[in-house]
Amino acid sequence: MGEDLIKVSVVVPIYNAGPYVERCAPSLVNQSLGADAYEVVYVDDGSTDDSAERLRRLADAHPHVRVYEQENSGWPGKPRNVGVDRARGTYVQFVDQDDELSFEALERMYALAERNGSDIVLGKVHGTMQGPSNVFKRTVEKCTAADAPLFESLTPHKMFRRDFLREHGIRFPEGRVRLEDQLFMARTYVRAKTVSILGDYPCYRWNRREDGGNNSSRRVTADDYYGHLERVVEAIKEGTEPGELQDRLLRRSYRVELLRPVSEPRVLRRTGKDLEEYFTTVRRMAMTSYPPGVREGLPAISGLRAELLVQDRLDSLIELARRTDRIKAQVMVDDMRWRNDKLVIRTRIGMVKADGEPLTVVERGGRTLLDPELLDGIPGAEGWEVRDPFTHAYGELIVHDTADNHWWYPDGELAPALEPLGGGRHRVVVAGETVIDPLTLAGGNPLDSGAHQVWAGGQLLGVGRRPRLAVAPGPARVSLGAIAVGTPPRLVSPGWGGPGGQLRLTVGGTGRIGSTRRVVLRTAADHRVRHGVRVVLRRLPNGVRDNVRAAARRAERRMLR
């Protein structure tokens, strides 16, 4: 196989992988790209089990598999670098020893890269180590860190143009370095001129090992972890000019890593010397490593945490975390109906405090203040001004294919709005219309047969929640029947059930559905018809009503077969 014919090199660091070699290898060696167009480069980092022998057998069976052995370096960085040095492909795809690639992953990612001259391609990640990520909401042909939320995806399980890494001298740090993946990705993102995102095909299955082998057992100290985070911060600064873009890119590490020890649940679990150590470390870093613009762009509650951190108010941070921890999302379904074979849902998402009252902002003296009741009695927090209640406010609905653990994002976004409550009080919500098309939702393809759960996601005033799309039984719960969609037709039935009465879409297999049956299904699916039937049923005697309902359920089950 000539080097000029190799399109992609898959680099896999190995250490004591044992049976995971054979478990994950089929997905790597049988890619649709074709064995003559790519190679799999395994680098064994001094395994002490039988991994080396397993790899040799694999290489003997597959000519496009190459194996290199080295002394143990203690961390994935060096074997990855060795893999890149030995790679012959135009692009390099990193895969961990526990993970898998979907059958068409390399073919699709390579085509996207070639079409756009990409430096980096992000393939959609799924699996037991990955929840929904709206980085992969849609396929994006071209973007950069300046116009896409790339820093929300900091694992290296991506495809890189090999010459891009060489031109900029980008390598993984070697040895036992915490956050080595973040450091590598920070260096690449700030230098990449073209990044592509493949969002319509799940490419990378990130697996959680049954034996916990994904996780390091070495205890992490505050100085150790945040000393390495400092290197990530410096990498972003080195690749950007001071100003709005740099502040925005740094804001992610400030919000996620730096504020984590002083936010729920961590600050409520740590005590004594351990808590003091983390508090002192992150406070010092907050005051020395981040430009002021980073804090100024945070949403309300995150910005308040940052201020209390600088003010040296650990007790106030603990109390704020205790109260914020009890805030929940409230999902309101204003309407739900079938429209042109698509399920259209109008929703609003707001936040409620522990007492069930809305989380609010209040106008006083020409200023907008964060909910005074939430902050009452917290030293340093009273009268906290909200510069923009819509900062980082967003909402969305997500559909979860429970069988394959895929997450899909329907069309439509929820926009932030203020709902007046009187007395200068306003509730911040995200509201809008979402359109679920069963025939195109799965990356342009129909949803697979089976059950699909509908979830909501919301970020308001610095509080993020992902609740089930569930509505308590009553007049507000819209009930729709099944409809037949597509050719050949398949039945799609929305219903409320499971934990919390969550909205679920049950998709049937394809089959023959006559025109009469289609008309009956469409009529029964209309929520206005179903409401009218319920009104009539309520007027019937109990025994008769129960018999009619039982007969209707049996008939609907027969229709769904």
C-alpha cells in the first residue's frame, strides 16, 4: 500500500487493553473507506499483559494494521505522538483502545475534510461516555473557534490534517500530564483556519468500560489539576489576541473548570482542609490568569460566583450553591399537534426555586437585579445586578433513541424572553416552536423503529438543566393519536409514560397501510377530536366509560401492528 494512497491513519494508543483489542478492532479494520485507503496504527505503550501478542495476531490477519511497541511512558501522550510520527495518511484520526468507529465514519469524515480543505473534522460522538452535545446539532461544512462552540468539545477523538499538526508543531504533552487532551485541542482550535463538524452521522462510540478502566486512580490535588489548567489558559492566550474572542474562548474553562470547586455539587461535598485548598487555588488563578472581560461576560449566577470568589467569601458561595442546587426546570407545553406529518410542539422552559416560585429578575431604581428572594441573607450577594438576563440563555428539545443511544436535535430553537409577573418582577424563559420530523430527524433519515424519548434542555441566568419533556396529567396534557408517515408507511405514536410521564415517540416498522386506515389514523390523531371524545366519555356512566376506553385501546393497538 503506497503512502500516497493512504487517506487516513487511525492512531490507537494501547496499554493493557486485554480483550478490548479484539472487542474494538472489528470497527477499526472493517471501515467502508476500504482497506487500501487507510491504515490502523497501534502503539503499545509497554503493556504488561498479553496486549502485544493480541496486536501481533491482528496485524498478521490485516495488512493495513501496523503495530509499534515502546517502553511504558505512563500516559497516552507519547504513544499518540509516535503514532502521528509513523502515520502515512493525509489525515490522522485518534481512537482510544476502548472505543469504536461506526462503519462509515472515516469515509464520511474524510469526504467532508476533502470538500472543505479542513484542518480538523469533528465526528459526532455517542456512547455510554457521551450525553447529548449541541456541538453536533447540525453538520457544519466550515467554521472556526471564532464562530462555533468548538471549545465545548475538548476530547481528541477527531480527524486532523497531518500536515496541519506538523506545520504548527502541535503534539501531545508527554508523561503524566492532566488535561493533556484539553491542551492539545486548545492549541489546534486557535490555529485551525477551517474546522468541519459532521453532525448527521454518529461516528465515534465512546465507551465506558465495565471495569472502570477509563478513569485514572491517581489522586488529583488542587495544585496539580489547576497547574495543568494554567497551561491550557496560556495556550489559548498564545494563539489569540487580547479582546472579545480571547475572553470568549477562556470563558469556557472559567465557567466549567475554575468555578466547579465553588459550585454545586462539589462545594457541598468537600469540607475542611480539602475545600480550603481548592478554594485558595482557584481564587488565586481567577485573580491572576484570566482577563477581566472573562468574568464580565458570564451569566448572572456564574458572574455572582466569580465575584464572591474574588471577594474571598467561601461561606456565601456554599450557601448560594445550596440554594441553586434546589432550582429545577419547569417545562410548559403550550400546544402540540401534527402538521404535515410532523410533530409540532410549542414549549416554554423556566426555572423554579425550591419553594416552587419562579426564578426572577427584578427592576428597581433603573437596575435589573437577580432574584432578591434567592439571594436574601447571603453576604456579598444582595443587590446583584444582571447586566443582560439573556446572556448564555438558550433552550432546545432533544430526541433520544434509547436503543442505539443516539441523540437527535429537531428543527427549531427556543428563544429567550421575559414574562412580566407584576411589581417589576420578570421571569426569564426560553420559548418557541420545535418541529419533529420522524422521516428526517435521524441525520436526514427516518427514526428507527422503537421508543424515542423527548427531553428539554435549558440554560437561564447561569442555571443549566436537562429535564424530561413531561407534563402532569390534566387539561394541559395534549393527547395525540398515531399517524402513518412515509413510503413505505410507518406508524408514529406520541404518548406520555415512563418516569415522570415523559413524552415518547413510538415508531413502528414499515408495512402496508390502506387509505381507509390512514384516514382513521389521521382523524384519531387530531387532538381536537380526541378532546371532544374525552368530553363525551366524561358524561357516560363509569362502567360504560371504562368499557369504551378499553375497546379504544385494543383498537389502537391493532392499528399500530
